[in-house]
Amino acid sequence: MADIKKDILLRVYFVYALIFLFAMAIMGRVFQLQYVEGDYWKQRSDSLTLAYKTIEPSRGNIFSADGSLLATSVPLYDLRMDMKAESITDKIFNAGIDSLALNLAALFQDKTKDQYKRMLREGRRDGERYLLIKRNVSYAELKKVKTFPIFNKGRYKGGLIVEQKNMRQKPFKELASRTIGFKIGNVQPVGLEGAFDHSLRGESGKRLMQKISGNIWKPLNAEDEVEAKDGCDIYTSIDLNIQDVAQQSLYNQLVKNDADAGCAILMEVATGEIKAIVNLKRADSGYYREDYNYAIGYASEPGSTFKLVSMMAGIEDGYIDLEDTVDATNGRTSYAPGLIMRDSHEGLNKITAKHAFEESSNVGVSKLIQKYYRKNQQAFIDRVHKMHFGDKLNIQIAGEATPFIKSTTSKEWSKISLPYMSIGYETMVTPLHTLTFYNAVANNGTMVKPLFVKEIRYRGHTVKEYKPQVVADSICSKSTIAKARELLEGVVQNGTGCKLKDCVYAVAGKTGTAQMANNKGGYKGSKIRYQASFCGYFPADKPAYSCIVVVYNPSTAGYYGGEVALPVFKDIADKVYATNLDMHKGLDVQMAALPKIKTGLTKATIAACSNVGVDVKTVGTASKWSSVDKRESVAALKPVSLKDNTVPNVEGMGLRDAIYMLETNGLQVKVVGRGAVVKQSLQAGTRIYKGQVITIELS
């Protein structure tokens, strides 16, 4: 028994000895880690919890020609709080938490004061180093937050942690949206955002950050922090007022004609500056959106707008003169068995080359080209290239479609290629390429590259300026240009563009209607698809602007360029003319009859007459209201007498003045029509009763 007890004690002592030795080993290792290897492991720990993170710069803005914002980065902030900041003692925290919670609740209105207070207390209790206060705070809100109790102690002492992020916004929404483009994450950027990304994005900075619980990185105050350099701003050539009119007009026309899509471009003739560019495509919802840049990226057969190129080629090569005749054979001909080429309407037979162009005769134009180039068809192709039609423009925006001008060496060249190419088929160009060629005609033969961006600036200082760039000094001889301009003016005066004939400014241009090929059946199929266009410039006698409008697959209310595209061209041109006084001819007041002057306020009438150079003479005693008696070049103002409680005579007055005079006398006014007052329901001079209604008719 004693031996057993002795054996047990020995074993216990042995276990205790092992435990003691193990404990000593652990203590020795702790001593080694803390005092011998401490510096090494501290550095090792820091390397795992500290790192330099990229600071993203603010992206530059995109402006219109007048300095309006087209795209900008709006800063938003995430607010967090370091609840263990050394400067926030319990005394400071307890003294300020009520006011801080109250201010946060009043500003953000997403939580009550008690909810904010509870959140802050729990964060303090749990030792949160990165407590989320609020996401997506505006700059104005941030400024207020910095004045709140505790936070107002400064950037670090108050425990407030501010993280900035930028969101890209387009203040004018859809206006020129596809041309402005976008840059989202790793998606391929497009438009100006993509083309000028290097300038817009700026240079990144760096900031020392600490990794805390929850795999969250908290910024630290480091002396070697490198500030980000914000991006440059770019200034475009876009005129917002014209862009707005172009967008609305094209939208209305697409809706009216139930079209698939459409585009419009306005270019300044001398400089090539793009003043407006619209691209609308019908979305699944049925609405039209700026979804694809048809103006730049979509090449299609241009149709009859190409006839200008054909006629100029024949003129330049000495084959065609405007008074040459051609037999349009009643608007029908054939260049291959079973294939009939038709005009849009029958009845044209022996006509001049000029008339064939004005009426957009497929038969007439194709016969002229076939006659002179049949034996040397490549000569026609060569002339087209020499005139720089379809040259790659290498514009400032990526995505320009490559033009295709079929050559006689192509495997697809056939015996019908030449006549059909002459009227705008078997050739693929974008609307911008067609417009650039027409613009060269307006610019006396000088072809300039389309210009979208005029300047790059950094903090208001010009970094780079883009000047107008000449593509070709002359696309052809001056005599050919003169005849081309005569052809285009004839289209408006005598042909398919006659709806522009009565404009107060002269217009030159060409309508275009092309049958669109289907993906599978070519030009065959149960439903024929068309492309309607109009391209031209104005004023025709002194061209300042050129413009093209293309509507894809209109399915109601017509499909000809003169019906579908021309009205949009006119709306754009009207807006440009109305806002550009340099295009207006001066008024010779002495030679012209006096303008119609309505009865109205005397001061306003005198001011209006003065503005147009009309002399004013007062007849009789001066009064608040006057009518006008025109005597040769002098407007004689006659006083209009008003009697209390009697109906005034407002016939001949404008609507605003008439309503003012009638309501001042206690009458309720009902208006019918538009213009000047021609009739009133209550006779002038009769007694007025309270609440009495008078109807005035305008015309």
C-alpha cells in the first residue's frame, strides 16, 4: 500500500514539474517577443494594419460654349465618428451629446433625437472607431455638421471622419447626353467623357489608412499625405439654346412619324464648330432617349443627299452643265433585267440637269452619270475621293464610323453599281460626313474638321486651345462650287425643298429619301423601311451655319425628306436666325412704312418707337394711355380718356394692356383668340357693375 502511495506522489510531482517547465517556457517566449523581438513584431503588425490608399481626384467639368454646365462631379460625403478619440473625454461627450443628437435629427430628419442619442451612446460604449453617422451628405450639410457640438472642436479633436466621393451629373439631363458621354467604373467610356478622360480625371493622391475591425479602413493624419490633383475642365462648342430647340423639334417629329430614331447636327460654316447635336432612339418604354450616337457612329446609305456629290463630280470633270438636258423617261428606267429605277413621282421627261437635281430625279441624275462615266467608272469613284467626300475625319470623339465608298475593284461591284451609287446607294457614310461635305460647299470649297471642344482649362487658366482645322483647302474648283450652290438654292426655290422658300432668310439644301436595307432580306420584305433627310445651309447668300437632319424609318405621316426632316431643319434655322442679329438685314426706317403700333401705355409706346427709330409727336394733353395716329414718318400720340365706372375702349390694344386697363376698372376679362383686340362685348362708355364680365376677341 505504501509503495502505491509513493508511486502516485512521484507521478504528481512529475506532472507539476512538467507544468512548471512549460509555464517557464511560455514566460520566456513572452519575454523574448516583448523585449527582444518587440520592435520587429510591432513593425510587422503595422505593415498589416497600415497602408497607403489612393485618393481619387475630383473629375473636371464639361461646359457649353456660354459656360453652362453640361456635366459635373457633385461631391457627396460619408460622415463617421471615432468614438475613442483621445480628446473626447467623458465630460465633453456627456455635455455635448444632447445638443449633437438634436442637431443631427433636425438636419437629416431620418432619426429622432433619442434615436441619434442612443446610437452615439452605444457607439461610445462599444468603443467604435468608425461609427457611421450619415451617408451621401451634401457640402452644405457638411458645413453645418462641422458647427455641431463635439464636431466643432476640429478635424481630429472632434472625432469627425469625412470621406468624400463624387457623383457625375448632367444638369440638363438628356441635352446632348450621348455626345457628352459617360464614364462608369470599368465600362468603356464614350463621348467627350471618354475622349478627354485623361484631362478630366486629374491625378490621384495617397493617404495613410489603418485597418480596423470589420475589415474597414480608417484614414490617419499623416505628414506625407499626397493631395489629389483635380481634373481639368473642357469647354465645348455646344450652344444650349439651339441644342434645346433641336432636341425638342426632333423629338416631336419622331413622335409624329412613329420613327425608330433620328439625329440632327448644326455646324458653324467657317470654323466647323458643332453648335448642336441630337441623337434620339426609341426605347422599350416608347420614349425617345439619347442612347446611341447616330450622327457620328452610324453609317448608312445617304440617299438623295449624295446626288450633290454626283453632280459636282460631273461638273468638275467637264461633263455636265446645269442647262444640259436629259430624258427622265416619265420617271422610270432600268439598268438590269427585272430591276426598275423609279422617281418619287412620274411626269418628268426631257428636263435640264438642274431641274433633275431640283426634283431629285433618280432617273435623270443616274442617266447623266451613266452616260459620261460608263466607260471609265473608276474615274467617278476617283473624283468622289478627290473631293474628300467620305474621308475619315478623325474627330475629337471616339466612335466615328468608317465611311465606305465602293470601288470598281470590289467583288460586289456590278453593272448597276454606278447608276445606283450616283443616287446614294452602295455607299455608307455617317450624317456628320455628309454635313462636312455640304459645309465645304457653303465655305467656298474649304473643308474644315468638325470641332466639338474648344478649350481645356485648369482652374480657369487655358491649358490647351483647339483651333479650326482645315481638312482640304479646296474640294474642287470655284466654278464648280458656284454651280453646286446654284443647284442647292434651286432645290428650295423650285424643287423638293420648297417649304423653305418663304423663309425670311435664304436657304440652300437638298432633301434625301433612301430605302433602308433589311438585315436579312436586303430591300425586299413585307415592310419597306425608309430614311428621310435634309442637309443644307443658311443664309444661302452668306452662309453662316450648315445643318443636317436624318430620321430613320418613319412609319406614319410620310417618309420623304421634305416632309419629315425638313421641318426640324427649319425649326433649328429659325432659332439661330432669331437669336443672331448679325444675320438680320438692317431696316431702312425712312423708306419703309411705319410699323403697326397698338394703343397702350404712353411711356411704353414712346420707348418702343424709339427702339425702332420712329419719331414720336404728342398731340393734345399728355395722358397715361395713348393711341397712335400715323402721319408719314411720325407717330402722333393721342391721349386716351378714361372715365370712372365706365367701360374703356380697348379695341386695337395688345392683350396685356387691354387686360390691365379692364381689370383696373373692376371688370372680369374673358379672352378669345390671339393677337390684338378687334371686338369687345361691352360697349365703350357704358356703366360698369361690380363683378361684370367682358369678353374681348383678338385677331
